[in-house]
Amino acid sequence: MDISVELTFSPLQDDFEQHIIDFIKKIRASGLTIIENPLSTQVFGSYEDVMKMLNKEIKIAFELMDRGLLFMKIVKSDRSAYEPHF
């Protein structure tokens, strides 16, 4: 089963920028399909591969900061090729 996940990561502390950069770099290195924009990072792939990677990397990111917030949306399908039709 393929999924699409949209992540918005917000460390709630003054030194937030490097935490976001490190998190995105680790996601990029996963080998999964990634699309980035200024507001979020999207990850596409099989449920097992995406969730295994996110489980590991979210835990590491949270352990490296004092406070953090992660918004995550999950869609049951690979939406990486989506193009608006209007």
C-alpha cells in the first residue's frame, strides 16, 4: 500500500533552523520520493518504508530539541505525480 505524507516541523525554541535543516537532510537521504516547498516536506512511498523512516527520524529529531511540534497528514495513495486540472 502506497501513502503520501505531508510534514510541517516546528521546533519551539530559538535555535530552530538547524533542527529543521538536519531533519530534512535525513529525509532526503532515505531514498524515498520527496517534494519540498517553503511550508512543508512531502514523502511518498510504501506505508512500511515511509513509516519506518519517519518513526526513526522523528524520534531522533525530538530527542535533539527541548520542545517541538510536528504536523503530519497521511493520504492512502501515492500523490507524487499530482497535477491540478484547472
